[in-house]
Amino acid sequence: MSDLVCDRQFGVEVDGVERRVVVEWMRPVRDRGDWRCDWVIHWFDRPEARGFSMGVDSTQALLLAMGMAGVRIEHDAPTARWLDGDSGLGLPPIPAGPAPGDAAG
């Protein structure tokens, strides 16, 4: 796995106790002409989850990796929050693909 680029801690309340979930994003690396960004979620109550996202450049790979990790957290820990009293994870959304007919022809 590559070098750590950034991380974020999220709070999850379980039975009145605040627990932490930590996500780490690694430095994007070249992978067969595209870019790959690995991520890992350190859960407080289960084995870590690992994944990666691919992009046409390093920025896209990192943004997609942030979005994918966010989707995983929202699915597995829907009450997770980034800042106290704030709703949400503060991560970029995964962009939707073009709608049918949007492609230039």
C-alpha cells in the first residue's frame, strides 16, 4: 500500500457511548495508465475494510476514493458524523455519470 495522504475521524454513538471510526487515504499511484487510490476504514467493532478507486488522474482517484469510503461508512454506520452536532461526513459526493443522451455525438 502507498503512503498515507490524509485521514479523518468520525464519531458513531453506540448505546450512548461515542465510538471512533478512522479512514485513511493513501497516495494515488499509477496503475496501468490510470491512477489508483487505496483507502482503509478502521472500525471500532469489526475488521478493517479496504478498497480502492481508479481515476484518469491522481486527483480524480483521490476524490473518488473519498466518496467511496463515505458511501461505505454511510451504509455500515448511518449515524456516523464528522463534527459534533453536524450531520454528514464532510466528504465529496461521487459524481454521477452522464445521463442518457448527454454524450456528445
